[in-house]
Amino acid sequence: MTLPGVGRKTANVVLGNAFGVPGITVDTHFGRLVRRWRLTEETDPDKVEAAIAELIPRKDWTMLSHHLIWHGRRRCHAKRPACGACPVAR
């Protein structure tokens, strides 16, 4: 995060994918889904990250981020979620 233009989200992506250091990448989709599933009520990305870190084993953080971001972009849209048919929500 000491590089210009690199924030916590980008740092977690790079560390997790390039160096195998687990990190939780909280973007709009990730935050929306974890709030929808009532895993946290936090809206600040740093607080969302901390809340989810307490619930999920560290080794799973990077892939959890990828899965939830993909799910939020491609399947679980903000305006028309299909919660009854959701394969992830369970």
C-alpha cells in the first residue's frame, strides 16, 4: 500500500494471487453480498474485511474474495437477486 495508487483492495489482490499471502478483497460486490447474507452490517471496507476475517479461515480468504466478487458480478445482481435459487447463500 506504500506504492502510489495502491490501496488495500489492490494490495490484497496482488499479495494473494502473486505471492500466496491470503487477503480479503472487499469491493462493491463482496460488501453487498456479505451484508445481504447478514455476515456483517459494516459498510466500511476495512471493517467488512475485519468482520469476515473472524468468520473465515485465513487460508480461504483469497479464493473467497474471487468467488464472491464473481458471484456478485455475474449472478447475484443488486437489483434482482435470485436468493431462492442461489447456490452460494446456503
